[in-house]
Amino acid sequence: MKVSTGANPKTRATPKTFNLLSIGQRGVGKTVFLAGSYAELHADNLSNHPQPFWFECLDSDVQDNLEKILSHVARTGLYPPATIKITSFDFSLKQHSLWGVKTLCDFRWWDIPGESCNIRNPDFQAMVLGSHSCCVFINANALVHYQEYSEAIEDVFNQVVAIASLVSQHQVQYSFALILTQCDLLEPGPIIQLQVEQSLQALITRLDAVKANYQRFYSAIPIVSMAGTSTLQARGAAAPLLWLLAELNKHHPFHSRQDLVNGLTQNQSVGQILPPHLRRYVMILSVISLSVLGAIASLLFATGLLTSTPEQSLEPELSPSPVHQSGVTP
């Protein structure tokens, strides 16, 4: 999208605005991911490491919150405490071009406490229906080393597959970034990667079955200390966000306001008959019902009664490798 550089503000194109949902349990690293992405692609941090894209905060409070997180890391050498309330972060994605600085789009990131990521939570319901794409956070270290984690995360998998199923049924353009966090705690090498992939099959098989558009990202954002100051080592941290925004800019050239609920009801009889508040109610009931049925689907796949159809993932337009982040191969 081109942004006019003329003096008259009325001639400037309005940037598309996208809402990015985040799903993941408490402590999985959602806030660290956001802070690392900001640290990597914030304009003030790029003087020594030029990048073609960067983020700008759209609100001074947003920038203050992120700076406080980074200051906490610098001061204590520790990751920030877990999120205690739903917080909205608004950004613009900028790019250098032949015509100067271009705003590719605006986006809103909802930082959600893990216990609030439940489809029966009314606030989370509203965010699901208002979203354009989703980041799914999975603790790779726990996935490999703790059997109970695979059982605990099943509810997250069911919610993701429920959304993906509705998206597929209604042919809505909606993407999922599967972000495997804490990969810096894993032993490097192909054996560990095979273990991670094997542990993900319960989710991947079901996403492939509904032809979901998704990419896997291995995320490693360790804390490094130099001269008594600690920082987040965030090389490649923003790759999932760049990929999602590339997909959204590609698929939403004229319908930037079409969130999930509008996409699901577009050209459907339910959308033509029911008023907006009832449309949202029907869609939430559908997501809840599919989430409840998720455990049954898992059993069917495990026993081979259902088969999957692999889907070739789309190539990212804005990001580097969609699989390996921060130059880390677990």
C-alpha cells in the first residue's frame, strides 16, 4: 500500500488496521515475545542494525509499558513477571521505500493473561471474534521434557482447531503463527527438533485436515549481560508478526475492517437474518462446541479413523525463514 507524501493530510491513504489474537498458557512467553519483537524492530534500536521494516508505537502509554519491561530486564537480569490483565498494544508497521517512509499497516496486539485464554471468558470471546489472525504460543522446552504439559495444553489446541475449523468452513482468510518459545533452553540439533515435531503432531494433523494457513516459528529470546546491563537478545524475534502482517496485507487489500465474525457471516444466511449481537452469539457457540469436540477429534486421529490432507504453507513476504527464528535450530 502506498502512502502519499503530499502536504494535504486528506490525500493520504488510511492504513489498514489488524487485530492480532494471542493464545497461550501463563508463563509461556507472550509478553517476552512482544518485548523482544519491539526491541528488535523499534526505530530507536536500529541505528547499528538497519532493517527494512520497523514498529512505531501509536500511543505513548504503549511505548512506556514496553520500555518498563525492557528496563526491568536491564535492571534485574530477569524476564518480566506474568501479565495480570488484558493489555492492548497499538503499532504501525513502517518501511523505507523509494518514496520515503511508507506505513504498511497498523496493528493491535492483545497481551492476554494465560488464565483468560478461555473461550468461555466473555472478554476473550470478543477478542476472538474481533481478530484477523492469531499467534499460538507453545512452550517447546516443556513440550519435549514434561509429559503433563502435552496434556495441559490440549485445551489450547482444541481452541485453535475450533477457530481454524470455522475459518475453513466459511472460507475466511485467517492465519496462525505457531510460536515455539524457550527454544534457547533446548539442546541444539536435529534429534530435539524431531521430538518437538512429534509432540506437535496432535495439533498439526488437525490443522492440516481443515487446510489451515499456518507457519511454525522456533523462538529463542535469551537474556544476555554485558558491562553489567542485561538485554533481550532478540534477533529474528519479530518474524512471526512480520509473516502474519504480510499474509494480512496480501489477503485484505480492500477489506481491512473484516474481522473474524464479519468474515464468518459474510454472504451467509445467518449474517443476513440475525442482528449483529446475535451473529456474534451464534459464532461463539460454534467455537465453544467445536472446542468441546476437540478431544473426540484427537482420539479419532490417534486411532487412524480420520486422515489429513497436507497443505503447503505460503511463503512469507516480509519475514525471513518461517521455521527458524533467532538463528536457532533446536
